[in-house]
Amino acid sequence: MSNTNVLYQHGTLALLVPGLLDGTITMKELLTHGDTGIGTGEGLDGELIILDGTPYQVDSTGSVNIVKGDFTLPFANIHYGNYHKLLSVENISQKELEKRILAQTSINTFFSIKVHGTFKDVKTRAVKKSHKPYDTLAKTAEAQSVFDRQEVSGTVLSYFSPTVFDGAAVAGFHHHFISDKHDFGGHLLSLGTVSGDVEIQQFDTLEQHLPVKNQDYMDFDFSQCDILGDIHKAE
Amino acid sequence: MSNTNVLYQHGTLALLVPGLLDGTITMKELLTHGDTGIGTGEGLDGELIILDGTPYQVDSTGSVNIVKGDFTLPFANIHYGNYHKLLSVENISQKELEKRILAQTSINTFFSIKVHGTFKDVKTRAVKKSHKPYDTLAKTAEAQSVFDRQEVSGTVLSYFSPTVFDGAAVAGFHHHFISDKHDFGGHLLSLGTVSGDVEIQQFDTLEQHLPVKNQDYMDFDFSQCDILGDIHKAE
């Protein structure tokens, strides 16, 4: 049964902070929980965006690849897409876009936003895979690649998480981007203006799955980490 | 299908803080997610403990009542019980009990503990129902009733939540108690010593359900609340 009220999350943002980056779910398994999502690969191997069941990876060279079922991830969000139209926008800034979305919805539950349209001055980043012993999130963020396009047609896929779940997720918006031509994308750093259609899907349930079979995760002492500080610096 | 790896949570500890205390799930619906759990009623109506599918309520007079299917709750945890023996203890303190449990398990995932045995110097509390406009958690905690027993046979049912979920849940242990005779119980404040059997059940998934149909919850501005401060004072 595909329940469109459920947002599935594997791993937490928190576990990325100290570099607990083993891939603990396969893409094949992840896709049993939805057809729309975001994530990153083992060792922070790029930025993933899943649309209509197809998992695209933007790697640190900027290439967009479709990953296979045995590709593994330390962190991902996925759900069964069932969006409805929220608004149409024309030449508005990212700040204005977020403001208009928030004026029409509650920030006390999880929701996803999909924006399809034409974007100007889009800046994305993709993190670079590290190998065991993995780098911390802060160190990976230092070595990230940044890409930009002056004008591009594409899709922003976002998740919004309530403040109380900060650490497990990123509180607020978490945007990934992919161009219609599948030749540009990544974690959205900023956009100049957007014209297009904004859709929303609200969830009533977060299904939070933790990598309990990963001994590094289970044994780790998080008490020495500045989880929230490091997440908000990197994300 | 009853998945014994899943801890179901309705509502958050955070929503209790400002007094968003409408009952947003019925006991009947809650019991479709498990047979073992804890919670509180609408308006903070007592302390609930669910054992083998029977929902006991310790109210603010100290009475233990079995609640009906239409009893509603703003917050609850429930799961399908499938415990295994962790250890036997004899005349140890609560601090020692918690220490021995934590020495044998990871604090990076959710788990439940069930201790059945003989307890000395047990102190419990039960909160008192308020009506709309509801009291805040801090105000309700001031008016709580405290009960004690010098020696009693009974069950401690606990949930442990990882630090990163503090606010959504209470980080660390959250213990409820009920006597074998069903004549004493509540939220466990302290115990002197315990002799008995300690069982554990570890989860890999938190199924976090939010009351999205409750307009008071959805419209509330949590940004002015000291959620974590108030939770740890009250819980």
C-alpha cells in the first residue's frame, strides 16, 4: 500500500556530522518506500534527487548519473508523490517563494514542495565522496563543488521539517534541483528568480528509520558533536 | 502486519508544553498500532500505561481505570511487545538499573524496557486534567498528584529516545509504572531499589504521527516556547 501521507527517512542529518557515512540502505530498498526523494551516497557521494521513481545523482564533477539498485546511501528522504497545485509564480526571488509557500501552510508538520519552471542564477553544490575513514560533514562541505546556470528549466524538490525535528532532519527547507535536460543539478544553494508552478504535498507521518545494523553508528558517542551548529553551517 | 521493530508515536512532547492538549487520537485507533505503550489523556488526563493490549489510566486521585475505545489522547507511544531478557537484578537503585541497561545497549536508537519485580520506595505522579483553554505543561506539573509505596510488585514500562529526538520525545528514559494489583501507578518519579527481571526491545523505526487535522496545533507558533527547558522540568 502506498500511503501518500508518509515521509520515509533513512538515517538522520545528525549522523552525517561526524562522518558516519557507510551506505546503510540500497537504492532498491529505498524505492520500496516511494518514488520521489532526495539523499546522498556512501561517503557523501553526490546529491541525489528521485523523480517519478528514477534516482538521479549529481556527482562532484557535476555529471548527472542514474544510479543502480545496489547504490547505497547513509541518508535519504523518500515518499510517494501526490502533489497538488499551491500557486503559480513569476520572476520572484527564492525568499519571496518561500514566504508565499509558508503563508499558505503550517510549519508544524512535514511537507514536500515541487517547483517546475524556469530559474535564473541557480547555484548548486555537490559533495565529493570520501572513503573510510570518512571526512566529517564540515570537512566535506569545504571541498564541495559549486555549479551555476544563468537560466535553466528544471525542478526544485524540497522537504520542509518542523523545528522540533532539527538534527534528525534539517529544520526548514532542504532543496535539491535538477534540470529538465538532466545535465545540471545538486543541492540548491541559491536561486535568483523563478517562474513556474509550485506544488505541495503535506504529510502526517514521519517514518524515521535508523541504521541499527551499522555498528559504527550504534557505538558512536554523539555527545561531543555540535550537531545543530555543523548541520546549519553545511546545509 | 505487526512489525515489532516499529515504535509508533502520536503527537510530540513539544506540543504538550504550550498546552495543545486536545485528544487527537482515540484509544481504539491507537491500539491498531500496538499492544504496549504509554500516554496521557485529553487535557493531560492522567498517566496511561498499556500492557498486553489493556489501557490503564492512573488519574490524579490515584485511581487506576481501564479506559474505553473512545478515550482520546494528545500524546502516546505504542508498539507491539516482543521483549527479550536483558538481565536480572537484585536490590539495586534506579541509577544502577539505568547504568546496567545502558552498558548493554546503544543509545542511538529507540528502545523499550520492561522491568517486572518488587520495588521499594516507589514515587509516582499523575497529572490532573484541565479543560480548554488548557493549562501549559509547567502549570499542570505544579498541580500534579504524587503517590508512593514502600514496597510493591509491579511493572515499569519505559521508552528510551536518542538525544537528537529531544523535543519530539523526551531524550533518555521515560518510565511509567503500574502495580500487579492495578491499584497504584503513574509516571515514575523515583524508585529506591528494585529486584526483578529486565527485558528489552529495540526498534529500528520511529513512526511519528502528527495531529495535522487539529487546527490549534497546525496554527501554533512554537518559536516563543522554551520547549526543551519546559519538558525537562516537567518530565
